[in-house]
Amino acid sequence: MRPRKSGGPVRFLKPSRPAAPAGPPRLLGFHKPYGVVSQFTPEGRWQGLKDFIDVPGVYVAGRLDGDSEGLLLLTNDGQLQARITDPRHKMAKTYWVQVEGIPDAAALQQLRDGVNLKDGRTLPAQVRMLDPQPAMWPRHPPIRVRQSVPDCWIELIIREGRNRQVRRMTAAVGHPTLRLVRMAIGPYTLDGLEPGQWTDLAL
């Protein structure tokens, strides 16, 4: 069979824009505990967000692994969701990271300059030792520590979001991550939220 010719001009579809919310735009900040995935349905041994958040029409804006803790943003506004998650906007994400061992100045500088990973070199990051070391809430289950090896907390600020990036970065400089907590995404912080709590954030 011969292809049928169209009598009209060829039309190109414009890329769809993120949908605007049906109601007033909302942005939720959730303190995600360890063992909860960044989706409403549970997955295997991990709990889902539906066990904590009963707000219709909101979606996760940026993921956080089940074995990580801290700030997770959700919104009903597709344009806001895209602005938060699009790497082109380079929204800073602040993590407090408990690592094995005590990083020296050279290891910290490596993290600042960028680390070579299997999927390429990371962008320059901001990093510092947390002094004084923070008194964090208990994690359930607690981390596994080796009594013969010290550990410490560092602050790491990155502007990209590769899969398990922070854990791979600290391992690449010789200091595996023991516990990972996201403290802020851009101007939005974890302040005032206990594990499992959420709140409406000002837009």
C-alpha cells in the first residue's frame, strides 16, 4: 500500500507546559523519616507517603531515597514542581551527612572542587565540618557504627540531583555515608518539623 498523502500543512505540536493547579497553589514541606519512599504507595519494606499525608492532588517535587531523611517538598502546582526539580534552575540542596572517619582538609577540598563518579564529574559543592557537631533526633533503626572508627557530621550543599549522589561523593573521598539528612531545598527548610510531620509553606 502507498502512504496516503495529507492535503493540509504539517503541524508540529508544541511541548506541553506543566499544568496549573485546579485550586489555590500549595507547597507542603514534609519531614520524611527513614524507611519512607518518595511516593504515596508503599514499596516492599518501605512505607509510602499516604501513611503521613492525606492531601489530595499534591505530588512530590524532587525525590529522597528511602534510607535518607529530611525535607521533601510536595505541591499541586505543576509549574512550581518543574521549577524545583529542573536541574537548569540549580536550586541548592543542603544536606547534613554523618560520615565514617574524620575528613581532612584534602578530602573536603575534593568535595568542593568536584568528584569523579562513574556518570561524570560532579559540579563544585560547598562543604564544611559542622562545629559543634549536631545533636540529631534518634533514627529507627539506628545506624551501624564501628566502635574502632570515629565518625562526624559535615554539611554538603549541591546544585544537581544524580541518583544517590551525596553517598557516592563521600565514598569517593574515602568517607562512606552513615546517615543522610536533607535540611533545606533552596529557601525552604526543615525547621520546626519533627519526623513524620508536614506543614504548608509560604509561596
